[in-house]
Amino acid sequence: MKKYLENWRYPAILLCSIGVSSIGEWIYFIALNLIVLNLTKSALAVSGLYIVRAISSLLTNFWAGSLIDRYNKKHLMIILNLVQSILIVILPLFYSLAWMYTLVFIITAASSMYHPTSMTYITKLIPIAQRKRFNSLRSLLDSGAFLTGPAIAGFLFTLGTANMAIYLNAFALFLSACITFNMPSVEAFKRLKFDNAIEKKSLYQVLFHDWQMVIRFSLKNIYVMSVYLLFSATIVLMTATDSLEAAFATQILALSEGQYGILVSIAGIGVLIGSFINSAVVEKVSTAWLIGMGSLLTALGYLVFTSSFTFLIAALGCFLLSFATAFANTGFYTFYQNNIPSESMGRIGSIYGFLDAFFIILLTAIFGITAELITIRFVVVSASFVMIIVATILLFLNIQSSKSHYYEYD
């Protein structure tokens, strides 16, 4: 027991940091929407927040990996948390929408850099044998944040203003930085010198070299990147479909705002139950089946939801898609950590994250325009069918016996 506790000492601290940060992020997300809405009285201004965040992620992922792979991950995570915390503290002080958008752009850029940095740090810190269990617990924390974050935000709104919720998130990020400060470094304290010849080149040349490296790695590891791209394709389709979720529920299914709120709660319960079961059985289920079957069940959940004509069937679809997401995410994170080299994980994750962000923006725009020209149901049902096709191909790739060596650490 003593050895077990010692092995899980740092992973437990890291999970605590992730949980605090995730809850704070949900509080910030909801409070920011309310602040902008109260300031402008315009739903269009709130939509502008989503556009600013998307553009920020797109532009940041283009180059962030080159920085992440060359600097100490622990120090970078602390800096990014502190930058977000400071900017979020001063955010409510501005009453100009342009300045608020500017701060949100920078905060989102820091957040976009934090995620691939933390992924690389986790991969370096957590031993291979513990990764699947760690990822299942992380999924459980994320689902808990999905439920408790909005609940805490709502409670704070009843006590005070949205600014109070914003300040709480700033404190959560500061606390996350303090927790990370007590974590071990997984590399040298000084800046990493991967290639002296590359270091002497211009920023453009370094970025060009790094993009070439990612392309070469992708071509040499066709199977790994095929699984990565197929899973990413399901995420892109899910995100674009989610952009029409509220309109579908209220306009097509004719649900009231209260009924739609219940649907969202059911989805939250599904994530939580799925995460609990996932953490209980994760050691007994192979990573291949977690990714493949989790993705397929998620796609089936979307199809049930988008094909529904009643509240009950829609609720069933919401529960299924959210329930299965926990399994799919755990499997994918484990596969990614075990098959992507940690020394280049920042560049690979950021560059493919850039492509994900680009296609999310593109597909969301296409879905929105098509929904106006045809119908919302046609768009979301078509997207669900495509999602099922992609998930079926992904499952087929995952369970091939000839590819079992990619999952040998199960």
C-alpha cells in the first residue's frame, strides 16, 4: 500500500490541479457570456466571443508546438496559468467590448498552449502502466467539472455578480499554478537545445522545419495518424453538430427552455455515470475497444438524438452520447500518449490542433448556412450518419489483430 501511494503521489497532485482548473474554466465560460450580454444587451456580441476564441485557437496552434517542445513543460504550465489568472482578474475592469475581445483572445491563446503542454508533461510524468487509469480518472474529473462548474457559477450569481465568478476562476488558475509548482520537472531547467542548427535559424525557418518534421512523422506512422485523424474527425463533427443543438431542440423538437435545460442535465449525468463505470472497468477493457466502441456508441447517441421526435427519445440519445464519450476519450488519450514521441508531442498536437480548429470553424459555418437553406434536421441527421461511418472505420482499424502491438501496454 505504501508503494502504491508513493507511485500515485504526483499523479494525484496533478489530477487535483486539472480538476481545479477544469471547474474554474466552466465558471469563467458561463460568467464571461453573462458579462458581455449585460454590457451590450446583444446576443451577437456573445456570438463574437465564440468567434474570437476560435480564431485565437487557430492562430496559436499554428506555432505553439515549436515553443512547447523546446521549453520546460512544468515552468511553461505555471507561466500560462499565471498569465490567464492575471488577465482574467483585470477583464471585468474593462467596459469596452474591443478590449474585452482582445483579452479573451490572449486568454484563449494561453489556454490553447496549456492543453498540449499539459499532455506532454503528463506523458513524461506518468509511467506507461498507469496512463490508462490516470486518463480514466481525468475523464471522471472532467465530467465532475461539467456538472459542478455551472452549478457553482449559478450559486455565485445568486450571491453576487458574474464578476465574482470570474475572480473565482482567476483564483482557481492561480491555485493550479501553485499546485504545479510543487510537481517535479520532467526535463532540464534550462531551455532545451534540440538542434543547434535549427536554433540559429529564423522563426519562419524553425516553423517550416517543425511542420516538415510533423509531416515526415505522419508519413512514417500511417496507422497511428489514421487513428488520430479519424478520432479527430468525429470530434470535429460532434462540435459542429453541437452548434445546432439548441436550435434543433427548441425549433425542431419544440422543447421549452426548461426542457432543454433538463436535456443538458441528462447529458451531464450521462458523462458522470459513464466516467464512473469507465474508471471501474478501464483495466479490463483494451484501449482499442475503448476508442472504437466508445466512438461508435457516441455516434449512435447523436443519431438517436437527431432522429428523435419526442423528448424521451432525445433524452435517451443525449444520455448515450455523453455516456460513451468518457470511454472514447480515455482510450484515445492512452493511445496518443503511448504512440506519439513525447519530445515532439507539442508540435504534433498543436499542428493537428490547428487543422482541427480550422475544420471546426469551416464545418460550423457550412452547417449553419445549410440549416438556413434546407432544414436543421437534415443537417444534424446527415452529420450523425457521417459520424457513424467514420466511427465504424475507426473501430475496424482499432480491432485488427495485426495492429495489436500498438496496444501492447494494455
